[in-house]
Amino acid sequence: DIVPTFNYDLSTPYFEITVPTLDTVRFSAILEQHILSEYPMLMTGVSGTGKSAIIAQLMREMDRDGHIVPIPVNFSAQTSSMRTQEMIEAKLDKKRKKLLGPPAGRKAVVFVDDLNMPELDRYGSQPPVELIRHLIDYDALYDRKDLFLK
């Protein structure tokens, strides 16, 4: 049987409870393979279908197993690219002067919730989204003070 049996645990906070269904198991398996393969993924769908809950649950499990360093980033209309970069860098270790990364043996996984939320700037772009695109394209962030990729 693909869908595990659900066992209710009174100590689990309400918002961390996920009842496994065929769809949640499918989406979790696909997402986990993307994470392990270091392949970016965009999960879309109508509001209220559990996308964020499925991702958060999988990230908690993979964090407990020591596979990943989860970096949750929640966008809002007020989210800036600077704040986004600070949230990501706060979860990374300084490896060398010009290099940031997760602890040895782990992978950093950035989960952006509400990707469409940042307000458009006067040029019609969304700087926090552009920062995420840059991170995916170059696997690095730009040091805004000393002007180098880290």
C-alpha cells in the first residue's frame, strides 16, 4: 500500500498534522526527488489545496533526518530583496571569507511561499523574485557591501 496509515498523536501541533492521501504521498515523493537531485521546482495550484503544508511537512522530515537545512521564506507585499537575502544568509554557515553554505553533508533548501506577493517596483519587476532567480541561476548571492558573489 502506497498511502501510510494515519496515526493521530496528541503531542503534534494542529498545524503540523498532515493526513496522508494518495495525492500528498505523490507530491511529497516528487518533491523529495527534486530536492535530492538539486533540481528547482515550482509547485502551483489553486489556493487551499495544501501545497505549503506538504512542502513544510517534507522539509521537517528531511531536516530531522539530517539531509537538508530548510530555509523558509514567506513573501508578502512588503518583502524586499534585501530582507529575502538576509533570511537566506541567516541559515547558512560562513565557510570562507567569500563563501556561504549549509553545514557539511547537508543541502540548503529554500522554500518560498507566496512567490507572487512582492509588490511590483516602478519598472514592473519584483526584486525579491529576481533575487531567487539569481540564486537559482548562479547558485550564489551577491555581497552588497563588498561587491562579490558569495
